[in-house]
Amino acid sequence: MVIATARVYDRPGPDAGRRVLVDRLWPRGMRKEDAPVDEWCRDVAPSNELRRWYGHDPARTAEFRERYVAELADPARAAALEHLRELAAGGDVVLLSSTTALEISHAAVLAELLR
């Protein structure tokens, strides 16, 4: 099982695996019918408040991770995370986000939790 992260705007490779968008908002400039996305799991995304507070500020990464993991205990988010675990158990998964800073994004936190 491989859990990877990628930008939703990047074209998938031949062995990409199941591509799951994990952002709360649909990516700008991308039509849903044209998107290289197998599934949109928006309930696993951080809250709007946490997302705005974080702003992908590297100095806030550790605290963001703590707050985000705490948010994942919410029943709806926990169910969405369990769904991702089930997908990962069935094969390779690529967690997609529109962020340019994947290494400090919520997708990276999710990938770490799923591994």
C-alpha cells in the first residue's frame, strides 16, 4: 500500500492509484467533470477556521498538526478518515490538494496518519 500526496492540478501518472481530493473547497479553475479525481472526501478537511488561521505558515506547522488531529476526532471527520483507511487497505491512494505547499499541508498529515 502506497499513500502519496499530489496537487490536484497535476496530471496523474500511469500507476497513480485511487485519487482522492481531501480539500473542503473545490479547486479553482477546475471543472468537476474534467478533474482527474476518483473521489472527493471533503469531510476529512480541516475546518475553515483552522485553515485560515494556519495559512500554510511554516512557523505554525506543529501547532496546526496538533489542532488538525484533534479535529479529526469529530464524528464526521473520524468517519471520513476511516473511509480513507478502507480505501488505502484496498490499494494505493493519492491524497490530492490544491495547495502549493504539500509538505506542510493537511494532506501530508493525513498521509502520515494513514501510513
